[in-house]
Amino acid sequence: MSSLSDWYAAALGVPPYPYQQRLAAEDWPDVLKIPTGLGKTAAILLAWLYKRHRHDAHTPRRLVWCLPMRVLVEQTARLARQWGERLAAAGLLSRAPAVHVLMGGDVAQDWDTRPEDEAVLIGTQDQLLSRALNRGYAMSRFRWPLDFALLHNDAFWIFDEVQLMGAGLPTSTQLEAFRRRFACAVPCRSLWCSATLHPQWLASVDFAAQCPAPRLAALQEDDTAFPQVRQRIHASKQVLPLAGADNSKQLADAVLAEHRPGTLTLVIRNRVRDAVELFETLRKREDTPPLCLLHSRFRPADRAAVLQAALAAPDAEGRIVVTTQVVEAGVDISAATLVTDVAPWASLVQRFGRCNRAGERKDARIFWLDKRIDREQDARPYALAELHTARTMLTALADAAPSRLPDTDAATAAHAVLRAPDLLDLFDATPDLAGADIDVSRFIRESDDTDVQAFWRNWPGDAPPSDMSGPAREELCSVPLGDMRSFCRKRDCRGWVWDTLDGAWRKAERLHPGMVLLFRDADGGYSPLAGWKADSQARVPVIPPQEERAASVALPALDGDPLSHAARQSLREHGERTTAALRELLAALGDPVPPSCLPSLHTAARRHDWGKAHPVFQAACMPDDTSDIWAKAPMMRPYDRPGFRHELASALALLQTGHDDLAVYLATAHHGKIRLSLRALPNESAPPEGIRFARGILDGDRLPPVDDMPEVILSLACMELGDSDEGASWAERMGGLLETWGPFRLAFWEALVRLADWRASAEEV
């Protein structure tokens, strides 16, 4: 059998460091703390692949890489694909694992259809944590439960560069604690990593109780035997204060004075607007060498061009790169001179790693802006106390070689903490009576640092035409929600959003995280050189459509189950096919269902569409042949009853014929539209007074006998609070299931039935 050294030789062309060998050979740690530039990404990905190849039972089949910034997602995805392809080409893997990307403007739509396959899922914490909280950004609400299920079962979460996660960090630890508390159908685990991680950062209230002593993996003495490791951790970088640079003009003068021809000077500002202002100031100077600006608020194509220029070897004049926190992690850039704002110590350590990165220079210098900050608003996006602590540490620091840096302070900012009742409330995806959803943004990012996506087009007339396509990834720019609100208010320009109900573009009334906004090119707000620039009045260059452009994003289908449509199938035929598909899926996953629950899953698979025998559904099928009861039809007309849901009829029929609550739930939830809550919707037509109704089903509706299923007169008595003639209420039954099995197992079994239904629907007749 091939060795890990063979894998590294094929993927990277170098041997593994000792810590990389330990990671692949030993049990997974909880925390990985490795200095910058020592191959942490390769260590994790190759260890995961190597352990999966050796059938390690403690290594889940989905690698979920959660990153705080888009630029890190792009780079990690590129490396994952590259290394997987090299290993496959060398014959070490039968095929490279699929790599799916989830970030604003680039959201993989089909990763959740093959849970039995190995896959790498790489995304921003906005996209991944929102899905893990059952409120996925930029996706159909009816698909939320499926992603929730697969991210909490058979998934290995990697939380990378945790010093940048903010509110997402305690959410990540709390979710891991709840997976341990409530149990998963297939084991799931997490790994937190960074060059500056302090294990105490993980001590959120429930995780501290579940895992009081996280297992730490770090460099050991045998790692320093490698010359490359030794040179990097002892790379000298003189640290000097830079005073008198209180505005962009003064800072530009200082940067030009300290820049050395033929070298790279890196200037890191804490805020995008400060970086843009310095960039614009330097652009106006005739003595400025080649210059570029890099931050997170670019369209992908523009950012790629800037990044390529920033990473290119400097010419005789050298180069100045003005940037923000985006270079703190994952960007392999090495400057001879670094100028930085004061930032929290963990961030400064990351920034220092972008100066003399490989230890190749003897004259590397780091300048920190010695400017007193006394107001919280001037310290943003950081806390004032964090900056004061870091300034004190900088004053005492003469050399920023990694081996000389003091440890990171264990203190972290306070954030909203997800508790078990919050998670259980989020399990039900039904909006409240006012049509609103629980806001999860406080558990993902700070409220003023949550993004929307913007793109620019031109069109004749006022409103965009209804046949205008949604944006492709290369058109989208991430914008902080607060900045976008200010831009729209000052320009009296609200932007346009796609209305899935009306199938048309409409003016945005209320902005929320994850929203995709269309602007006319004349509205301004963006520059290819400077990225998002709210005060720019210039017309925004429109990215022209390409013939083979990636599919439009962020306009999720209203139905949320496009794979459930099929050619005509009878109710009996579809039930049999779904049961067969479920058996195959269970076998491929290693039978992850307890024997006591298997009959319920099989019943749900066989009977999940029983409610389609209802006359309302059969009429919508427009059957030419009325001699059979149909479950699938290639064309459907609108239901005679608004809001009609056949799965509720299925659940009521199962309930009234003595089937257990788990089978009832699984049949109810197989489209993600009815789960724990059972009530009528505002668009339903009310029947005569006194008749219960919900989701297009009326008390007393009749399901005719079909196959071996009897005639059933449907009763909605379970809608009422307390027991009835039909037994316990719907709320009590569903709440009991959630309490018995927990959210993660229940969601996973629900996903299996749903996927089996999709596969049965996709079969040729």
C-alpha cells in the first residue's frame, strides 16, 4: 500500500513534515495550531484523503471547510481540486473527490444529492453556518432541511483561520457540543485551526461541558529538523513604530519614503474605506511605483486580476500593495516592508506572517502606525481594548520572528451564543404567523458585517425585463449590509430583487443578509480598480454575458424540489421505486438507521405519496387514463384548492391507520414544506364555518382505496391543542419525536426518504 510520502510527492512534489505525518497517522485532534506558511491546508486535506483511502472509521466522508472570507474559499478550492486531480492521475485515488463551493455569488446547488459520495465542501461561514442553522442563505427554504441534515451527519467540519470568525466561532463550538449531546445518525466531528488559535477561545458554555480539554496538535521538536521549517520560524523582521501618519497624505508620504526599489511593500489597513482612500492618494502621486489595491469587495474577475498583479514578482521599481485583513490568512505573499494598522494581537501575528515569509531576507522591516485611538468608533471593526492591548505588546517587540512572538491572549469579544432551545426552534423551517423567519445572522457574523451581493446591468425602460437572467458568479460583489443601506439611502436607489412568487424583478423594500441586488450601471458604486466604492459616480462596466457562462445563481426555485418531477408513474409503482431507492441508499451509507426505526423509513418510502390519491391531486395530473391512481405526471395544472399539499393527506392517512409517529413525520416532511407546525396559510380559501382546514385539506376529505391501502376519511382533529378522539395533538407528537431522536438524526432520516423519492422520480418509466 502507498505511503503518505507517496501522496505528498504526487500532490506537492515534497515530503511531508513530521506534524503532517502525525495528523494522517494518529486520531484527529480538536485543535491544530501551526505557524503560517507551513502547509496547514495540505496537511488537513491530504490527511483526510489518506484516512478515507484507508477506510478510517473516524473520518467522515464529507469534508466541510468553513472559512471567514471569500478569497480563502477560492484559493482553498483551487488547491483541493489541483491536489485531488494529481493524486488521481498518479493512481493513488480512483477518482478525485468532487469539490463544491459555497460563497456569495457561487453556491453549489447539487452537492446534497449524493450523500454516499466523498466530497469536499468549501464555503464562507455565512453560507455554511446559515445552512447548519437550517436557514441557508441564497437557497430555497424548502431545501433547508436537506442541507441541515447532511452538514450534521457524516461531515468533518474544518474551521480555518478562527481568529477572523467573530460570532461564528462560538456558534461552531456550540453546534459541535449539540451534535455530541443529541447524537448524529452518522458520526460528525470538528477541527479548529489557525497559527494564532488559543484553545480557550473554544470554551463556549455547552462545548466546555462536553469537551473540557480539547486535544491540541502543534509543531514538535522533530519538525524543526527540516531546514524549511527552521528558516521560517526564525525569520527575522525588525519591528518599528511609525508616528506622524495621521491621515492618508501623511501615510502615503511615509510609505513612499520606506519603500525600497525592487521589493514589495505591503500596507494593511483595518477598514476597506481607509485602504481605498490611501490607494487613491498614492495613485495621484507621480513618484508612486506600480500599485494595486486588494480587499474583499471586488467582483471575482476584477479581484483575480488584482491578486495576480499583487503576487507577481516586483520589477526594478518594486510594487506597493494596499490591502486589508484579506491577506491575514491563506494568501502566499511575502513583503520586504510591511506597514500595518494596530489590530488585535492574533491578527497582527497573521500579518507578520506576510513579511519575509520564508526567511529569505536579512533586512525585512515591519512598521506599525503609532496613532493613539481613544474612541470605540475609531477602533472598528475591532474593540478598543483589543487595540490597546496589542499596542502595548508592539511597544515591547523588536523582532517579529515567529519563534519570538508572545502567545495570543485568550480573551475574545462577547457574541450571541446559540443555546439548545434556539437550535430546536430552528429545526422547524415554517415562518411565523407574520411570515417572518428567525434571524440567525447574530450567530454568524456581527450585525454590521453581514453581506449582501450586488451586480450591475443596463436595460431599456424603468424596470428590468422579467426575462433578464439572474447573475453569474463573475458579476457579483459582496457589500456589507450597513454600507448597502447607506448607499441606497443616499442615492435614493433601492436596487432590484427577484420575486419568485410573481416571476419578476421588483424594487427592494427591506435589505437582509444574503440578498442579491440588481443595479443599473449608471447607479455607480463600483470601480474595477477600487472595488466597492459607494461614492463613485462613474458608470459601472457591465460584465458581458458569455456563451457558456455558469448557471445564474441566487434565484432559488419556489418549489425547492426540482428533482421530484418525473414522467407519469402510478402510486403503486412510485412507492415501490422509492422503497428500492431507499434500500440502495441505506446500503451505500453502511445502514445508518437503527433496526427499530427501519420499518418506519420503509413505510414512509412506500406510502409517502398516499395523499396523491386525493381528488384535487388527481385532477391536477390531467390523466388520459383514469383507470389508475397517479403519483407522477409530466405536466401538472394548478390545484383547485390554493395551498394544497398532498403530503399532509399522506400523513393523516398514515396516522388514522395506526402507523407510528416517525413514519407519519417522514411522509409529511419529504418536500420540506410541512414539518413540526400544522396550520392553514393566508392564501387558502376558508371552507364553511366550523370545518377545520390546513394546506388545502378539509376535515372529511376522502382518500379512495388504492392498492392495499383502504379508504380513509381524513380528520384534522390533531391540529387542536391537547388530546382528541384521534389521540395526541400534532404538536405533541412531533415534539415527542424531536425529544426522542434529536434534530440531527431526525433530519437525516428525513433526508434519506426525500433523496429516495427524487431518485425514484428520476427513473425512466
